[in-house]
Amino acid sequence: MNISMALWGLVFVSPWIIGFLAFQLYPLALSFYYSFTDSTVVKMGKFIGLDNYVKMMTADKDFFPSIKVTILYSLIAVPAKLAFALFVAIILNMKSRAVNLYRTVYYLPSILGGSVAISILWRFLFMKEGVINQALAVLHIPPVNWLGSPNVALGTISLLVVWQFGSSMVLFLAGLKQIPGELYEAAMVDGAGKFRMLLQITLPLLTPIIFFNLVMQTINALQEFTAAFVVTNGGPLKSTYLFGLKIYDEAFQNMKMGYASALSWFLFAMILLLTLFIFRWSRSWVHYEDGGKS
């Protein structure tokens, strides 16, 4: 009976197992092998050892600049997205008759924001003659070259990611609902203001959710591709040339699939190390309800 149940269990999970082996584990192993070859998109290359990794460190002039741009992009987008998500979550946590409607409206950008269509719309909004500059003209403010200035373009595409704050906001909102109201009542009796309650009650009790959002959004930011590809195509002067776009160009523009695989594995290692660093750093500031730390 137990063997029969185990077999039926394997039958029911077999679609997931087959999908995992065929579409995740096999491509992962294959890309790792490709990273040690000079393969192209159309043919399998010969084994060249660590040449691809040596090349990216010593001969690729776009390698380190693209890493720099990606890190800078993450430093702009992730904190801004989390801060805005927390701000909106605090507002939506207030009592209101239309709060469900507000929550739905605020979450919509997360559903639509990652699409190519929205990225194209973003490009039209921020082009020289776009809606944003037209609005600035009404206010008698000089137009800004949002997508044509190296000093502004990276911040502009970062705004697109910040606009997709819905998933982080929902998690923050759930965390706010779990904070006992008695803590705020006691703080008000002691004469604490709203800002002090935010710093000493809300933020400390939200640190586990802040930590989770920080890890997930950092991983997403380091892999960002759509915004840079569709809105600016890496320009101007490669000021928005993210590492994901670099991998795409090597694989499908230069047809160097082996080298692109090596770049992908470097990105994986960079994300892994950065995530481990965040986990270790979290021990000093993430607090849980039982009084312990992460």
C-alpha cells in the first residue's frame, strides 16, 4: 500500500520533475559546459578551458563598465523602490472606505510594469518631445534630456523599476497589519510622535520583511534587462549598458554563446556572493518577534 501510494505520488509530481530536468537543470548544466567552449548560437565549439573567463577579466573593455553601471543601477533602484513601497504601504494601512480600490490601483504597475509594451510607453513618456517634458513646459521648467544625457538616463530607467513597487508594497502592508496596535497606543501615552513611532516601532518590527524585499529586489535589479534594452538600448554612451544587456549582445548580436554563458555564470557568482553578504549583514539589524536575530 505504501509503495503504491509512493508511486502515485511520483506520477502526480512527474510533470514538475520533467519540467525541472528539461527546462532548468539541463540548460543550467549545458550553459556551464558552454562557458568553457567557444560555441556559437549555431554550432558547438571546442573546449578552451578558462579562456572565456580570462578574456572577460583582461580583454573585454565593456566588462567592468557594465558591472559598474549594473551596481549603480541597483543602488538607485532598490532603495528607492523599497522606500516608496513602504511609504505607500503606510498610507494604505490607514482606515478608509475605498482602501481595497486603492490597493488594487497601486498594485497594477507590478502586473504591467515588466512588459515590453510598458517599457516602450516609458520611452515615449521621457523622450525629448514626450509627455513629461510637455508637462514641464506648462510649468515653465526647461525640458530635460531624460534618455539622451548620460547623467540622467540611468535614473530614468530606474524610475520604471521603482514604479513596479506593488509586490514589495503588499509584503510591507501585510507586515504592518501584524504589528500590535497596543504598541502604538502605549507610545502615544508616553508622548511619542508619529515619526518617533516609525523609527522605534514600525521599522524595527518590519526588518524581517525589509530584509526579504532587499534580497529579492537586489537579485532582480542585478538581472535587469528589459528597461535598458527597450528604453535606451544601453545608451547614451553606454551609461545604461547593464550586465544583462551585455550578456544578450554577446549571445545574440556577436553570436558568442560560449562567452555569454561564461558571463552568465559570473553574474550568478556575483549575485550569490552579494546575497550571502546581505544575509551576514542582516544579523546586525534584522530583529524577530522572539527577540532573536537572523
